[in-house]
Amino acid sequence: MTTLAVALAMAWPHVESTRRLVAEVDPSGGDLAMRFGLPATPGLVSLAAAARRTRDPAMVWDHTQTLPGGVRALVAPPGGTHARAALSTLATAPDEPLLPIVARDTSVVVLADCGRVDPASPAEAIARCADALVLVTGTQGDDLAHAAARLGELARWTPRPGLLLTGDGYPTVDVERELGIPAIGRLPHDPVTAATLTGHRQPPARRRGTNGGLARHAAALARTLAVPVSPMAPLPGSVPAGVPGVPAQQVRRPGGVPITPPAFGLRTASAPHRVGDPRHNGHQPSTSGKEPRS
């Protein structure tokens, strides 16, 4: 989710000592350049070309641009053809992708927008290196049915899957029961803040009294993702009945240890700091294709 990635980067704690990078590595293409009026280059395509000549991780920053608040962005082209080709080049590097190497610097946080959890995605090599891999889904029945179908694939990408819910729908505890994975939070429907984060301006009449709390929830989630793993009791075995039409899943892995929940009181999953893969627009509780995005 591009909007969430930007929100997390802007709200990340200790910004005075942390370099924040939002990386668009969605094989279907990116949105940031268009939303913020940025040129297509430098970006993901120019980085892929440079990576053929050198493997110096420091050069990644030469292919980024600045967003409001001092966040750096590695922008992807809007077309999927060029984005997928660039990602394939980076993912098939002889050693490992450059972004995870950059993220090992303790003064850097990389928030990678990896797109849908699809088999054979060229973003998989980056996602597998993430300290926290987050699957974002709406909470209506159709959203959750598609999320359930994707969780098995996500579990093969990482032993530390995290589930982030958006919008109105089934209660969080019911979703956790049916999908077999704890939620790291739940984002509200807040189109005004989402529009601001994506470079759009709302008329004053729309801005007054319509803040659904996306910024506040993103800040709490950022604080949670920025702390080391801390053990906590597992989810209770007995919770209310599940979600009709959603097949029961048991994909939780031993590595998916919950940690202390953020300030807004939602249960959290394993999420050490540095690299996260947030997806799904905060102002859109469901994706157009009714598929979850990671």
C-alpha cells in the first residue's frame, strides 16, 4: 500500500537520526511520481540499469527523490512492463537485492510497497528479506475470502506474516480466529488524510471534521514496527464464531511471535525494525480486484 508506506515513513520515530525510504517495488507499477508531480527518473528503472554495473548499496540513494517531510522515494514507472523488468533485474542479482542490504544500516528504514501476493512475483526476493511482512486486507466477507486464499503463499514468503486490517466489517477477533493469524492493527477509513498523504488536496469543506484518524493509527503502527521483538502470550484459543464463507486457516508459524500492542489497543504480530512491506490504500478498504495486497 503506497499510502500506508508514506504514512509510516512520515510517522516513523526518531526521524532526526533515521533515513526513511519508501520503495515502490510493485510489479504492476507505481503511483508516487504521478501523485507528487515527480519525474520518472531517477527511480526504479535507473537503479536497475546502474545495478548491472555496480553493486555498491550506497548508490541506491542516487536513484531516489524527496517527498514532503524529508522522506526519500524510489519511484516506479506507472506501467507494469517496465516495473516488472526492472524488478526482475534487481531480484536476480548474483548475491542479493540491494534494498535489503541498504536496510541493514541501523539508521535506515526501508518501507517497500511489494504489490499483491502473487506466485512468481519479482518482488518476492525483496519481501523474503523483510524484517516485517504485512498483508493488508479489508474486513468484508469477500476481502477476507481472498485473503484466506493468499495466506498460504504468504507463509512461504516469510515465517513472520503480519495481518493489517482496514475499514469497517467483521470484528478483529473474528478475523484472527478464521485466518489463524494475529492482526497487527486496524486502519480506519480516512479519505481526507489519505488524500493529503498521496499529494491530493481536498476542498476546505471536505477537510473540516472528517479526520478518521489514519495519521494517528499509522504513527502507532510505526512505533510498533520500530521496536525489537518481545514475546507475549499467544492468542486465546477460544474466541467468538468466525466469518461466514471464509475457510479456516492455520498458517501461523513459530516465528510469528506477537509483540506488545500499539497505543490504540490492537494486537500486534512479530515485527522487528527496518524493513516493512505495507500495502493497500488507507482510503480504500477494498481493492478493485478484491485481492489482498502485501
